Amino acid sequence: MIIDIKGAEASITSTASNFSGARLIKINATAAATVVTLTTAADAAIGTTTLLAGTHLIAKSPTDKIACAPTINGTPVGFAN
């Protein structure tokens, strides 16, 4: 799998962000349990999941936002050939 970097790595905090409309976010979770929340553009919850420590890919719609606790880093990415 080849990952195409689409933007700068940024902190994902409890304040939801749409990562400049990215459809795929690479998350590097360092804590043993990180709760990630996906919301609509209007901040209505779509769902949550708990990530274990490691690298994860989260797909979302361009207007959806992502938030988490504790704070972790995420990068907007895509897949390349």
C-alpha cells in the first residue's frame, strides 16, 4: 500500500475538524485507548470508536469532522498507485 500525503500532520483534539475536506485520515494513536468521534458538518454525532495504540486509517465524507480524546496527530492522506 502506498500512501499519498495530502496535507500537513495536525493535532486532533476534542474540537472537531474536517481536515480541509480530506476523505481519509491517517491517525497515529500513542495512547492505549483513544476514543475517536466522527460528526457531521453540523456537529451531530455519526459514531465513535476506540483505537488501540498504532497507526489507523479513518475514512469520512469531505464535510464530516473528526475529534478525539486524548489529543493525537492525524494526516490527510489518499492511496497512490
